Amino acid sequence: MNEELPIVEENTNEPFYKKYKLHLSLAAAVLVVGTSALAHYKNEQVKEELVKAIGAYQESLVLIGGEMSYKSIDCGGIIATDCEIEAIKFSVMGQEQLSIGSLRLGNVEELAEFKSFGKGENVEASIDIEADDVALPQPIIGQMIAQNVSNAFQQSTLAKLKTINLALHGEVEGNSMHIKQLQIDQFRIDNAIMPMEFSMSAREISSAAPDSMILEEFALKVENRAISDVTYESVKSFTDTLQKEEQAIFLKEFALRPSELNDKEKASKAINTAIAKRFEADVPNTPGVVEKDLIRAMIQMLKGEIEEITLEGKNQKELSMVQIQNALLQSSTMSDEEARKYMNDKFKIEIETD
């Protein structure tokens, strides 16, 4: 007689924490997939609107003989949508005027707010723009430089300024007629000679009364990347245009002989030292303590003692721009010590070097 063996039931009841963990994993997976799908849909919608806006702009350029082209547009992001436009070119009457290797527009949805801003509507929007390999035609760069410096300097800097990079990050609140608050976190011009970076915070900016603007604070930083190269090439290029007798006379101003000009390191030091001495001679006759401090900082940079100059200002009493200008004008008649004390109580301006 066969006896039936007792059936042992397997305990399939998993601990609660394991089931809970499994449910969380499934929920997370669904959330990730859902969020990605929504982000992709949103990004595609933003891209479509951007393409339409650019298309309308391209049509408007045609009416004035202009043309804009680009290679591609790519948009992405989970929360905010960033778009990158590659190989942008602007032309007028068939002549290229501007090219941008890559243009990144951050948080494009907020950038769209500036359309309302231009119509006079109130907005609260951020600005997040970066442009790499921005190239202006050489004649335009030359014209910009020639307004301030000699032809020799112009020729020696064209190659170094062939392309630059730009960045602008900030926030704005208000409308085109009256900006309640403007915050520029970074405005940077990156170039091969002297990169510059500017930031500021201001409010009550009225197009009807610009002098009533309250500049809360600002900072301007300049870096020495290749000043010596430019000064050397400027002197050398000008010297090469002179007769041998004239070269010797001209180079005496820099304590150099024509044969020493081929030693770039030695010549650069002599040239910058001579330029620094000219600046030093100007200091006593320069009105305003801020201007004097800036010249002294530039002298240090020319001598190779520092690589950066930062000019910072902070409003101490919510003064308007016209009040700040009047205070600076009044301080220019004082001694350096009196001027610093006077301005520190109103709009404190400091210069830092590194």
C-alpha cells in the first residue's frame, strides 16, 4: 500500500521590504521613461518654434538684401531646453559679414519672453547665451581698431582677433521702457589678446530718464593673455617700414638697437618698460584717484608683475548714476587720500590685481 507523502507548501510570501523595493524600482522606471518622453516632446516643440522664428527672420533679411544660413539646430534638456545652432553665417549683398561657429541658447522658453519685452510688456526672464568662434570680416575689425590705435598696432592684432568667444548670462525684470531689475552675472569677451569679463546689478532703468538708474554694484576684469606679443609686433612692423638710419633713432625710445629687435623676449621687455614709463609720467597729471589707480595697475601689467586687473564698485547709499558722476567729478579735485575717503562713503570703487 503506497502512502502519500505529505505535500510541503513552499513559502512564496516575500518579505514586505522586498516587494516595496520592487514597486519603487518599477515606479522609478516608469517615471524616467515618462519624464524622458515628455522632455523629448517639449524639446521638439521648442525646436520647431525656434526654427519658425529663425525662418521668419531669414525672410525679413532678404527684404534688405541680407541672408542668414546655418548648418543644424539641436535642442535638449530635462527641465529647461537648451538649443545649439551650428555654423551660422550672415551676408549682405553676397558679402559675408559675420559667422558664428556655435551658438548656444540656454532656457529657450524664457528667451521667448523677450518678444513680449520688446512690445513693452512686463517680463521676468533669464538670459543664457554663449557664442563660440565669432568671426567678423578683417576690414571691419581693422576699422574698429583703427579708431583708437596706430596702423602698426592694427595690422599686428588682426590675426589674433580673427575669432572671439562671447558669453552673456543674466536676468531681467520689467519692460523695455522701465526695467525694475537687471542682473548681468557674466558678460565675457574672450579673445587672444586681453579677455574681458563684466558683471553688474542695477535697478530702476528708465528709457525716459537714464540718469536715474541705480547701479548697485559692478565688476570689470581684464586679463593679460598676449599684450607683449602685440606691443612687440607693433614696434617691429613699424620699424620694418623705416630706413636703417631711422630705425636706430626710433628704437632709442625703447632703449633698443636694431640688432636687438630679433631677440623677442629681450625686446618685448624693453618695449613694455618704455611704455610703462610713459604711463608713469602721466600719473601726476591724471585727475581722479580711480584713473590713477587704473594706470598704476596697467603699469604693473606691462612690466609683467600681474596678469589680471579687477575694477569693482559698490553703491553705498543707493545713489543714482547722475549722483555717482557728480561725486566722481567732485572727488577729482581732491587729494588721493581725501578722494578715497569721500567716495568710500558714497560709491566705493576698488582695484584688485593678481
